[in-house]
Amino acid sequence: MSGAGPGRPLAHWQHRLAERGVDRQLWLLVPALIFVIALFLYPFFYGLTLSFQPTNGGPFSDYARFFSDAYERGTIWITLRIALPAALLNVLAAVPIAYRMRGRFRGKRLVTTLLVVPITLGTVLTAQGLLNFLGPTGWFNRILLATNLVDEPVRLIHNYWGVFFSLVITGFPFAFLLVLSYLSGIDPTLERAAATLGADWRRRFTRITLPLLMPGLATTFCLTFVLAFSVFPSAVLVGNPAGETRVISLAAYQAAYEQYDYPYASAIAMIMGFVELVIIALVLAARNRFYTGSTGGKG
């Protein structure tokens, strides 16, 4: 009986799990799994269930209410009109800069730091900076008026452009870091081999680097699009929340905290997530249609 003890059942279960191919180190995933369930899966399914429990009508009445109201339904197009160009511009701007930054040169760390600084600022500080710089009495308009380039201040905030600039500033660092990481994974010997065969940098980029980078660009676009599509503070601070920048997240907020209609707010949130999934699916489908193969990484 001396061999019996509290550790014996535990050892027995560990042995049985090992026989079934379950590694003990997999238990390290349990905290992450609990985190995902508590902060993602539970809120999602709770919101999904709540969206089918409207205060009035049947299970789908809040969805029908949203799509039957042109003012509410229009928030989808407004948000897409802001998010898609912002995400596309961020990706297109990140490619040439990241392509140049992957090499070694003096001051590379400083330049990289300056490019990712907007991440540390946050949306509110970025909006405040835009108000000070692009506002009617901001530096930009003062320079234009002083040089007689315009007769009156150019309106670049409290409209579409204010939100667009904010999304570009806050989203570019993420796009840049992602593209840079994908570029770093492409084997540089491929370009060197093409150079020895007489290909200039344009052909090396368009025939080798860009095709290998396309899967990464599609993923980067999807992530930056999701970031831009969920815009909320910028639409209020530097946009026109009652008009051309009334995005879908603002409609959900108003339903929840102004109308106190949580089922309707949940339905809007589900619609928002569905639209994001549709765009992501289209982008990934296009990527799979026009490109197949490995990314050419170094390992």
C-alpha cells in the first residue's frame, strides 16, 4: 500500500493520454483555449443568440428592420466606401517601402521606428493631430491661405476625408510590418539568380517577388480591411457621424446605448461580421484563383 498516493491517479491518466497520442505539453494550450472561449466564442454566440430575440416580432424581425430602413442599410455602403480604399492604399503604400526596407542601410532602425510610431498614438491622438493640422485654422490651411493657393480653408475634417486619413495613418504601420515580414520570408537567392541572367530590378520584382508576395498581400489586405471596417472613434471625432460617415459600428452603438435595444444592436453586429466575412472570402478566393504555389520562404 505504500505505492498508493494522490499522484498515482494522475500518473495513470497521463499514461493513458500518452497511449492515445496526447502529449503532456498540449495542456499548455488550455489557458489559451479558455481565453479564446471567454473573450471570443462566448461573446459571439451570446450576441448571435440575442440577435434572434427581438423585443417585438419574430426571430428575424431585427434583421428585416435593418435592411428595410434605408438609413440603417446605407451604413454598410458608407463603411465599405471608407474601409476598402483605406485598406487598399495602406497595402499599396506598404509594398515599395517594405521592399526597400528589407535591405541593409544606415538609419534603417530609425526609419522603421518612425513608420510604426502611429501604432503608439492611438485613434484619439491621431484624430486630435488631424484636427490641429487639417482643421480650418490648422497648419495646412494656414499655409495654403498664406501662399494664396486658396481663398478659403479646404474642408478636410468632419467629413469623409477626415476618417479616411485617420484610417490610413493608423492602419499603415500594421500593413507595413506584415508586408515586411512576408518579404523577409522570400528567398533572396531567387532574385540574385534572375539578376545573373540579366533581369533588371523591375522584372525581378514583377516576375519573382510580386507573385511570391501575393498571398501575403491578400492576407495583409484582409487584416487591414477588418481594422478599417470596425472604425468608430474616427467616424465621430474627425467625421460626420450624422451623415456621410455614419458607419455601421456607430449604428450598432446607437442601438445599444441610445435606444437600449440590445437585440437590434446584436443583429447589426452580426451583419457587420457577415459583411467582413464576405469581403475576406472574396479576396481569398481571388488569391487562390490567380495564384497557387508556395511562398518561397527561407524555411
